[in-house]
Amino acid sequence: MKVIKRDGKIVDFDREKIRIAIGKANVCVEEEDRVSDIQIENIIKYIEKLNKKRILVEDIQDIIEEKLMGLKKFKLAKEYITYRYTRALVRKSNTTDESILSLIRNSNKELAEENSNKCTTLASTQRDYIAGEVSRDLTRRILLPEKISKAHDEGILHFHDADYFIQPIFNCCLINIGDMLDNGTVMNGKMIESPKSFQVACTVTTQIIAAVASNQYGGQSVDLSHLGKYVRLTKEKFYQQIEDDIKKKLTKEEIDEMVMDRLKSEVKAGVQTMQYQINTLMTTNGQAPFVTLFMHLKDDDEYIEENAMIFEEVIRQRLEGIKNEKGVYVTPAFPKLVYVLDENNCLKGGKYDYLTRLAIKCSAKRMYPDYISAKEMRKNYEGNVFSPMGCRSFLSPWKDEDGNYKFEGRFNQGVVSINLPQVAIVAEGDEDKFWSLLDERLELCKEALLCRHEALLGTTSDISPIHWQYGAIARLKKGEKIDKYLNSYYSTISLGYIGVYETTKLMRGVSHTDPKGEEFALKLMHHLRDKVNTWKKETGLGFALYGTPAESLCYRFARIDKEKFGTIKDVTDKGYYTNSYHVDVREKIDAFTKFKFESQFQPISSGGCISYVEVPNMEHNLEAMEEVVKFIYDNIQYAEFNTKSDYCHVCGYSGEILVNDDLEWECPNCHNKDKNKMNVTRRTCGYLGENFWNVGKTKEIKARVTHL
């Protein structure tokens, strides 16, 4: 039996702790008010016979109090309650010592694995994590209602980003970069005027990104189309310079050629500046900015040609990769790229199809960009196409006082996710019980989300001038409250969900790809959406249903439920739950069928949705990927490829790792032969998970995998 302590840590059940606690209360009362050793043993045995996989320490203490009262040992029960309260006060004085010390000693594996973008050995990152541990502790003990903290610990829900909750800061946003570049901004008390060239605009943009990222959590998205005008300014400057220098000694065609050569060099340098700065700047969170670059070629954009140049260079540089400390080209984690498919580039003879083909080539090698179908997105968002936020959540359509749609300069207040499979486990196949329990837990999620909203109310613009005073979100006066941006649907506040597949499996006995399961899954999704819409109308807040891509949460919920309810076939036995509405990775389903099936869930989950297919290395089969991209444009709003290539952890090499003459895997770059220090994917069956090594004496060497 595992015991969940108040700080969320899980420890083994220790019967002696109960004996000691009751014993300390025993000595504080008269002989006739005490319990005997046999009675103490009976209380302990009663708790053990509950046969729970997991139990909260508060529940153990409640049982002890009930048993003492049942024995009519009222004075002893009072002493025990006093002892319990005194211990609680001691805990409240300081409960973070061990977690912080383990962080400094680099022995806190949970934190080390929580965020691949944050290295826990760096002093700057440790500083952020230390602050986060204090915030998480205060959030659990003081700031949240006890029932919400308890629900989080039991895996009923997940209160995201508790490590930042103590501060009045928000989650993801779409930076209003156009306003900040055109009208200037202020950073560190210094005025930054509108740039006069593309390269300066790139530098200012990355400085804005770093400043914004340092004053919030989550990600930031930037629409690159705002940079097109600065390419035009640079082009006009080059024309003027050349004409002044040569005084009509060259023909117009020769001047045009010279200008374009210089302009291409400027664009290349500017994009490289962005790539280097984004990957090397460190925010006060101890990480590179979690930024997304959004690329949409709009036919009515007067700078569409300039933006096509920018997008092409961004994709080219991502395709090339960036050198690591060993000088090997690797795939950078940031910036994330989102590429929009529209009529002019959807591989149906459009002017910019060449860009899409370049994007596909990049996806085959580097996994990015993600793809948005403008056609499908317009159906779901009142004719609008806009960037997802860094966390892959989407805003709801919102109009300003002039009736104009506005997306940039808006944000997400925070997320709480519900563990859907646990509801189904507890319901034990009873649908009436399932829907009743689901509603009960959804109300708990609503209360938790309102805690996020209320924590931000009353905040003044001084908390983050870059956001609230200098244009990233607004241009408020000093000391002005931000409340109007929290209400009236301007910002979203998101209900996440995990495990539609497992929930359907538990309630209907089949996957949600089966017609019988599909009907239930759609009913479940509409139920969640209806609840969110009801909350929205009741409160005037921008509640949204968000298909969170939180991989670590999929593992956390599954781990808790396995400890609590044991091994359940096709549910807890896998060690993970599926993200949102996704098809389970073990199902045999082709990319087209998967995207078509999941596309019906995306409009319901309009507060955030993404679908993906995992494919082998497709660099030598780009035509197949082109067919999938065409399919994306016609069928699904938001999709991505997950491709996996061989990788050496010693030198960072990414590519195919071959077998040497001694029948060993060997990195062609650093000649590392340690199989534990490299990931190698063999495409015998197309499975892309963890490989188990089976190097035999023949030259037909294959990797055995768990699902074969």
C-alpha cells in the first residue's frame, strides 16, 4: 500500500507510524482513557485490510479518529486531533526542504524528466525550480481549497503549472508583435522604436520574445507575416543606396539583380539571427523561449512576396538544423513552426506550392513544421485563420468595439485537466453512475479553474510592463488593473482532458474507432463541450475545451490509477493514457484513416486540438508525405508528423546509424558503439517506440519491439 503525503509525495505504508502517533496521544491522557496495544493493532489491521493500492495520509488519520470515537475514547481522540493539528502546523512552517535539496543534489528525477527544455544542473534553471517548489508547496497548502489539492493528489484532476500559481501571471499568448514593431515598445526602461530594416526587426522581435517569456509561463506565438514590410523597407533602402552609388551606370535589370542578391543575404542573416537568439537566449525561467513561429501566406497581404521569402528561409534553415557543441547539425527544439495550407499552396497548382514541398522535406527530416488547413479552420472559427498559442491551445473568436476580429494580444489564463479514465474505472461500467460522477468532477474542475481566474483579478499592469503597458497584450497606464482582459471572453481559461480512448474501452468494451465506441466518444466530447459552454454563459469567462498535448500528464494519470486500481487490460497496463481524443498508438490504422477519424473531434475541442501520425523516416519517400499533406488540407484542421530517426546521445548525431563489421551499431560521426547511448529505429514493422536489442550472429540484425 502506498501513502500519498500532503506534499504529493508517495511513500510506502508504515504501520509503526500509526502506532507511534496513537502512543504519543495515549501518554497525554489518564489510564482509563487510553487504548491498549491490542486495540492499536486492531486499528492498524483494519487500515491494512482495506487493501487499497493508494491512500491519502488524511484518510488514514480520519479512520483513526473514527475508530477512537467508536471505542468511546473521546479524550484520547481529542488528544490525537490536537497532535494531528500540531504536526500540521509544523509541516506548514516548512515542507520544501527535501525537494529543494534533492534538486540541488540533482537527485530529483521527477523534475529532471518534467521538462526536456530545462536542464536541472544549470544554476539559472535551479533558481527557477527552487521558486517553483516554494510556489507548488504554498499552492497546495494555502492557496487552493483543500478538496482541490486532494483531487490533484488523487489524480482526479491536474492543476497545471502550480509552480507558477503564487504569482499573478498567465499561461500562453499570441504576442501582438505587429503593434510592437510598428508603434515601438519599451524594454528595461528603454524606448525601442519601429525598426527601419529587416535584420533589426528580427533582432527586436527576438528580444521581445525573451522579455515576454520571462514574465509568464507557457509559450508565445509570433505571426511572421508582420515582418514582410521590413523586407520591403530594406529592399527600398538597397535600391536607393545602389542608385546613389552608381548614378545610372547599370541597367534596371542589373540593379534589380544586385538588390535581390543583397536582399536575400539580408533575409538569410535576419532569420539566422532569430534562430540563434531564440536558441541561445535564456529567460528568467531558465530555458530558451517556448516560441512558435506562424507562417500564413494571405492573398490579400500586400507583402505576400516578401513573406514568402521569409518563410522559405525559415524552413531552409530548419531543414539544415543547427550545430551542437560537437559541430553536428541537430534539430533545435525551438522555435516551433506552424505552416498554413491555403488555396495558394495546397499542392493543387498554387503559386506557392514550392514552399509547401520544402516544408514537407523539412518535416521528413526535422518533424517540423506542423500544418494548419485554412479551409478547415475557417469552418470552425467564423472564417478566421490564426496561430495556436505555444501550448497548442486556440483562442475563441472575439471582436473589439469596432466589430473587428482580434486574436493577437490575447492569452490563456491557465489549465485544469480531468482524468476521464478514472471516472470510468470508478463507474464500473454503469453509465448512469458514469455521467453523474463525471458532472460531479467537472464541477470540481470548474472550481479549480475559477481559482486561476480569481488569482489574476486585481492585478495591475506593473506586474509585467512588457505585457500590459508596452504592447504585447495591451497598452495600459501604470497602476491600471488588467481585469477587463480577464472577462468578457477576451482571454480563454481551459478545461483539458485525457484518455477518451481508455474511457470508451472501459464503458463500451471497444476502442472509440469502433462504431459502438465512436458513438459513446462523441457523446462524451459533446458533454464536455456543453459543460464548458454552460460555464461560459454563467460567468462571462472564456472557458474552452482543450485537447492538451501534455505527454507527462498521460503517464502521471495512468501511474496513479494503476497504483490505485491495479492493472486493467488496455487501460492501466500500458503505463500511459492517450492524449485527448487521439487513437491509441497500438491500433493498426493508416495516416489517412487516423486523420479522418480524429477530424470530427477537433471542432468540438475548439479550445485546443492537434492530431499526428508517427511515420518512419520519410526523406526518401516525399511523394507519400505530399499525399498526406493534401489530405490534411481537405480533411483536418491541425496536424503534424512525428518522424523518428536514429540518434546518438554521445555526439548528438541525427541520421541513420548502421551496423559495422562486428555486427554492432556504430555512430558514423563519433564511432560510439554503446547501444545504451543511442536510439536506433529499424523499420521492419514501422513501430517507433522503445527498441530492445537482439544482435545475433547473422547479418540480418533486427530490433525486437514490445508490441511484436
